[in-house]
Amino acid sequence: MRERINNQIRAKELRVLDSENKNLGLLSFKEALELATKQGLDLIEISPNGNPPIAKIADFGKYQYEQSKKQKKAKANAKPTETKSIQVKIGTGDHDLELKAKTASKWLKEGHRIKVELFLAGRAKYMDEKFLKERLDRVLHFITENYKISDPYKKGPKGIIITIEKDK
């Protein structure tokens, strides 16, 4: 999104803020522009979708610099999410499932997505799908964090896969 400045602004009436963010009230575009030029600054439209749009009187270069600093800071604080995966087999015992679910819960807490895969070998690929889904649900039953299914059951090359993520 590019901000409109000075004569690029199309609104007839603006809610104007000065350089210290003090509200100057509703002004016509002409008045606001004159006020900005008198101070040797620019009129920057910061919220074009407002009713009326909001404009700020400031040095445009300085304003852009502040905005880029804010964006960089926000980007630095953002955590990347990964898709981690857990693989189980039909005969995996309850204790092992609990351990895998414990790691899955830890990953969910960190905000990662988890792909839970039921690995099928040989004849197991042709077993009843309802039975296979039940085997996969056993793992989900042990997960302690709140989660939602982001990608439902689907057949993959190695078996059945379901993807879950943290529920806000």
C-alpha cells in the first residue's frame, strides 16, 4: 500500500493529525494542505478507508523511515512455523503413542503444524479405512494441547495422513 501525499490525496475532507499526533479535527483538503505547507511539511494520507480519511502532517521521508522500522521490528518478532511430522504404525503400543503425543503437544504449544502419519506396509494398505482412521485417532486422543484439524484424513504414498494445528 502506498500512501498518497499532498496533491495526490483525493478526499475533500480529512481528519488531520499534526506531527505530534494531536488531533486537529476535520479540515477541508485545501486547509490541511495549506497548514502543512506553512510548516514546511507534507500532508500524508495514513488511513484512506476511514470516514473521513485520516491524514497526518509530517515529513514524508521521516514518516517512511518510521514505517520501515516498525515493519522490520514486527518481522523480527514473528516466529516461523514449521510442519513437523510424527509417524506411527498400526501395531504401535499405547506407551509409544503417549510419548509421540507428548512431543506433538510440545510442538503444538510452540505453534507448529503437525502431520500425523499412519505408516502402512504391505497388506495393511488394503485394510478397512474406518479401522485405519481409528488407529490414527489413538494418537490424537493422547495429545494434551487444544488443536484443530487443518487438513483432514487423506491417503498419502506411505499411508493415511492428517494435519493438525494449534487451536487459538
